[in-house]
Amino acid sequence: MFDNLTERLSKTFKNLTGKGRLSESNIKEALRDVRMALLEADVALPVVKDFIEKVRLRAIGQEVIGSLTPGQALLKVVYDELTALMGNYCDELNLRAAPPVVVLVAGLQGAGKTTSIAKLARWLRERQKKSVMTVSCDIYRPAAIDQLQTLSLEVNAHFFPSHTGQNPVNIAKDAIIQARKQAADVVLVDTAGRLHIDTQMMAEIKAIHAAINPTETLFVVDSMTGQDAANTAKAFNDALPLTGIILTKADGDARGGAALSVRHITGKPIKFLGIGEKTTALEPFYPDRLASRIIGQGDVLSLIEQVEQKVDKQKAASLANKFKAGKVFDLEDFRTQLEQMRKMGGVASLMEKMPGMGQVPQAAKAKINDKEMIKMEAIINSMTPNERRFPALLKASRKKRIAAGSGTQVQDINRLLKQFKTMGKMMKQTRSKAGMAGLMRAMKGKMPQGLRF
């Protein structure tokens, strides 16, 4: 996410941080580059104009020009304004209302609405410890009802059945009555999608909204449509009172125009980002953390949270105890770490949260991918238990055997061993914490001093 924008901004700021002093002229030049980067990211023109003017006013004052480190000061200003543009803080779901809390979810067909409801149900169950009921009011597509039922079963949410012959308003009202009987904490109401916003769609969803008076009305929109996503959300908000937005397919959006335009154009907060197809792929929207990613400083806090939620605690404790006993990090441990990385969404998900990734060329990033991780696991799986425990045994003849067994080349094995040694050194530095969580905390301390906001 934001790969292109981050790369462009990183180059701009790299040119500035090397200068001892900044003047109005080179600030103007830098802001021209920032403006072009935002426009290329498909950020709406009114948003770009307002953003650049706010940065310019702060940049030409003593805040930047009078700073001892003007390049970093300007970077801080851009970070602050990006955060403000996206809403300053995480606008959480209102779960304090009397149960069941009713959440009405709307969106155009193909935006990922039904999948987002399943993701939200899982997030509410696992992170907020809420019992959840889902219901589909999409009487026009039987497949949509079936899909929600299947996904609800997957995420352990109660499903209220409906069918195409029913009235959508009655479906929603009956589901809420049933939720009260079952003492469900939250009811997620799916509505019919269309290829575009039309009169019939709006009349129907207004009727549902009036009948159930939801605590939250969320609009699901595809982030890959860029500034059109913001315009679609605004058109919907003009007809119905939205409380927030879920941006889907954010992991496939290299530009980021939707995330940077929606709040400014609609006045409504982005509450969640959909970052993949799995029901675990939903993140609360933190403007400050996303702003940090955009300017190339990563998002170590989210990374640590991700590690602590998804890493196998028993395996992490076992590795920690191993280090405390003075034992050496071996290839069995390395394989365990690769497995844990896959559970956290793979290399791409981790990389975009690491500081300094904006300065890594796209070609280099492309070489580090989940296929490489799978290949490394296959290589380790082709070794004997003794070889995994004692990597020094891996001489030429053994490498040939392992390569043949894993369908790889000897060069691949050499590359794996090099990465294993690097990981081993990092593990030594974090023995007291051990495992992925220790590594992430160690990384946080390695951020450039002047850029820790």
C-alpha cells in the first residue's frame, strides 16, 4: 500500500535532509514534488491544494526554516498534516450503546461488503470479545445470502436466515428481535449492493435505516478506485447519515488516493482498512500510523501488535527459554520464525510496516516475497533433523541432495544460509525478549533519532 507515493516522497525528503539550511525557494521546489506525488497517487485536487497550502504556511515559518535540522522539521510538518488530513486519531466503533449494537453496512456491488462484514464479525469476536449476529437483507442475490452464511460459520458468528421472498425492512427488524433473545452484543446488517447508486437502492436503505435506527452506518468502498471512492462515499453520505467508512483492497492499492481523500471530501472517518481476502485481514484505521508509513518511517507499533496477536506464544516461550539456557539459534528455529511470518500476512505485510522501506527500490522489494519464504521452508524441510540442528554440516554433497529434494538450486541454499546467519545475529541481540516480538521492538529503537515522532 502507498508504495509509489512513499517512494516519491522518500526521494524528495532525502534531497532536503542533506541540506544545512532551507530557503523559501527550495521548500517551494520540494512542495511541488509533494504535490505531483499526491496527484499521481490519485488524491483529489481540492484535497491536494488544501494540504499543500497548510504545509507551505507552516514550512516558511520558524518551525522549519529556523530549525537546526530543517529537512527533518519539514518531514515532521508533512507527517502532522497527513495525520490531520486522515483524521488525527483512530475513530473507533461505538460499542457503548445498549445491546444489541446495530451496525448497518452498505456499499456498491463488488466493493467487498459481505466479506468486510465477516472480517468485522471476527474482529469484534476476537479483539472486543463480543458475541455477533449477522443478517443479509440482499433479497436480490441469493448467492449473497449464502456467502454471508458461509463466512459467518467460518468466523463463529450467529447467522439470521433470510430469503429472496422477504421484505428487507422486516428481515432487519426480525434479526434484531432474535439478537435480543440470544443476548447478542452486536448485529451486523448487510444490505443490497448495486453497480451504481440509484434511487431504488437509496429508498430501500433509507427505509431499513429508519426502521432499525443503527448505532453505526458504515459504507464499504474499494480503495483501488482512488478519488472516485471518496466521491462515491460522498454521494451516499448526502443521502444517508454515515458514521464511518471501511476501505477495502487497501493491500492492492499502490497509490493511496482514497485513504487521503475520503475524510476531507466526506467529513466522515475511515474506521477500518481491508488488507487482504482472508477474514483476519482487517485493521483499525490509525491516521498517525498510516502517515508514518506514507513518509517511509514504517509502522512498528502496528507490527508489534500484529506479532503479539498472531505469534504462537508457546513456540515463542520455548525459543526464549532456549536462549536463556545459552543454546544456539538453529535452522529448526529459523523455520519456526518463517511459519510465524506467514501467519502474520507474509513478507509484504511486514515490510510495509518497517522503517525505511520507502528508500528500498521497487526492484529489490520484488525479490523478497512470500514465494521465497515458501521456498526456504521447503529447503529446510528437505534437511535431516541433525542438519537443522547443526548447519555447519551442510557441505557441498549435502547441499546437492537438499536441492534435489526441495526442487531448488544450490545457490538457493547458500542464500538461505546467509539469511539464517543474519537472523541468528539479530536473535542474539534480543535474547532477553526472543522471537518476533523482540525483533520488532529492537527495530523500533533503530529508527533515525530525528524522525521519531
